[in-house]
Amino acid sequence: MDLDKKNLDFILDIPLQVTVELGRTKMLVKDVLQLNQGAVVELTKLAGEPLDIFVNSKLVARGEAVVVNEKFGVRLVDIVTPNERVEKIL
């Protein structure tokens, strides 16, 4: 096995955190303390909008929710360009 293959294998085994965000909101402490079972928290995204997909807290794609073997999943519909990533930071 050559050195490049070993380096690539090492990188491919690095774990990454993947997060899919349905939406966000801001709430006051008093409102959070009043939450109870059955409460609804309204999010900023509209129903049907693509979900944001983050890898290690960086936006990398957008997708739509799907069900796979009775579990939720996400189908990628758009990969974020490097320019878009920079714009999100600024």
C-alpha cells in the first residue's frame, strides 16, 4: 500500500457530526420554563422549505425529509457552493 492510499484511508475514517435542522426560533427564559407536554414551538422556516444539513456545524447541503425503513432520513436536493458557505458566515 503506497503512502497516498494510507493517508486517504486515515482521512476517510475521521468521524464527522452531521446535523439536519428543521428550523430555529428565539424564546425568552420564562417562555421556555412554561413549556409542557403537547406545547408547540413555532419555527422560522415555512412548511415545505428545504431542511439545512450541517457537517461539523458548517452548512453543506439542503434536503427534504423522507422515511426509510420506519426511520426519518433526508434526501439531498442541493449542495451548497463554497461561495454560499462564505455568505452564510458574513
